[in-house]
Amino acid sequence: MSSLPTGTGPVRLQERALAPDLARGAMLALIALVNSTIYLHARPYGLKQHIVEDGLLDRITSALVVVFADGRAYPMFAALFAAGAVQVLQRSGPRVLRRRCWWMLAFGLVHAVLLFPGDVLGLYGVVGFAIAASTRIRERTLLIAAACWLVVVAVVQGAVNAMPPAGDHRSYFWSFAVESPLEAFALRPLEWLMTPFGMLGVVSAALVGICIGRRGLLTDPARYRTALVRTAVGGLSAAVLGGLPMGLAVGGFWAPPNLAVTWAASAVHVVTGVAGGLGYAALIGLLAIRLDDRRGPVVRAISACGQRSLSCYLFQSAVFVALLMPFTLGLGATLGSAEVALLALGTWLVSVLLAEILRRAGKPGPAETLLRHLTRRNLPDSAA
């Protein structure tokens, strides 16, 4: 593969394609659903650190979150991140991408210590360094590597998520259940370093995302309509079917007979989650074909959220900490899965409204502004 062109600068707002922004904005709703469940505490824990629910509505909610969101939204974001990183390489070169990834690591550490140790920004930063070194690797090689890595995902991440219930004690993410903020802050760096073992699927998604970025599947979705249809149908079907066993187990509708079956259900769940993430991205790409020339207020607002996804992601964590942690309002000790799901979706809606306000004012998100300033500092404008 020839060297990627450099020096053409960042993407201007009017040049942005609809599909990636719409996908990021919509998937932040699923990320809110997944992350909010981790904050529930002061009750017995079951599989995947979900609390053990008694109410039917709460049990159904837990199952639906596991089937449709858990392990599906973050791989989609990884694919979009990788596709966007390819654009950074094409426009500004590997130096800018590496600087951006160093600052993403820093953002991730601060986010993890102060707000959410399940942070993914740091992991994306590490993946970004690999993307910067991938310019001469053929797409076929990347796809083979993505498939091979899924074996590692099935073994390692499947085992992590299949850990037997620990009763009243967490198996990981201990800081969400301690009442001392100092103790929580002390635990979080370790929890942040452990987080990648439960999110290994994003690596395969990112490798596919490099190919998506090179081909322009989401920046020019009309050209790849057939491929997007196949990916959407195949990926989402696999995700739903593969997620059902673990979803039913978490919701208490099915009890795996032994640890081996639990591991198998967990492994299938995480592997098909990568397919589901790609399926979601493809589905939104198809929607973008229909909506690109007639963007209504809802599409514009969700896209604005996607353009400011870093700020909206951090906003979610700030809200959840303020409301749910034991050393703040402590609602995580009393809310059920259905109630916290409503809180999560409400938080996402507020972030969409705030992003739309910023869009109308012609302003980027504050976190995006800071990241861009730190990345481009001491660089010529053409390279930033």
C-alpha cells in the first residue's frame, strides 16, 4: 500500500459525513445503558457484575441491555475511532495521530481516577498507536488478524465475564461499592489497568475499522450499500442470537448448569458483540443514505452529539457519579435496573440537547476543544 498523504489539515465541520457522527451520537445511548448498570450496588451480584433482580421488569431490562448493548456499543465506537484515525493519518500524518493518542491516554487516566474506571479512552489511545504503524499493512492481513484476535477475545474476555457470582462482593470494579471516596480513588488506577481484559473485542473492531476508513464505507455509504446491508443483517442477527444465552442468564431466566457452559455463553456473547457493533455501524450508514439530504431536528441533534462524543461521554460519567455512587447521592443502592436504564437514557437525552445548543452556537464540545488544543500545540497549522 502506498504512503498515506499528509498535510491537508483537519476535517472542517461542513465536510463531515453524516453516518459516523450519527452513529456515535446514537450509540452513546447504548453506552449510557451499559455503564449505568455498573453503578448499582449494595445488593448481591450475579454474572457480569449485574445486581440480582427480583422484579420482572428489572430482569427483562437487564437481559435486553446485555443482548443489545453490552459488548456491542464499544466495538462500534472502536471501529469508528479507527476509521477516523485513518483520516487523521491521511490529512495530518502519524505524528499528529500519535500526539492525539498520548493525550487520549492522559484523558483516560483522569477520567478513570475521578469518574469512571471502566474508561475506554486510554484503550483507544493504545489502539491508535498501532493504527499509526499500520499504513503499509494490507487490508487482507488486517482482517485475518482481526479474526485471529477473536480467539483471544473468546478465551480471555469470555472467562472474565463468566466469573461466578460473588454474592455481596464484587469480583472487579470494587470502587463502585465503597463509601470512602479516597478509597475509591485509590482503587481506580488498578481497575483502569484491568479494564482492557474485559474489552478485548475492541481490538478486532478497530482492525476492521481501519479497512472501513480506507474504503470510505461510512463517508460514502451509498457506494457500498450492498456491503452495508449484508453487514447490518448478518452482524445484528449474530449479536442478538449470540447474546441471548448470557442475557437470559443475567436476567435470571436461565441458569447455566456449570462453569463450562457459562464460559461458552460468555465467549459467544463477546465475539458476536464485535459483529453486532459493526452491524450497528452499517445500519446507521444505511439510514444516513436516506437522511443525508433531509436532516430533521432530531438527526441534527443526535449528529451534534456524535460530533461532541468525547464531551458527552464524560458528561454521562459526571452525572452517574453525582447521582449513583455511595459517597454522593447514593441512588445506586436503591434504583433497580429498569430505573437506572431510564436515568441513563435521560442523561443521554440531556447530552443531546446540550450538544445541539453548542451546534447552534457554532461551538465544539469543551473536551474536543481541549484535546485538539493539546494535540496541535507547537505544531504548524497545516499539520494539526
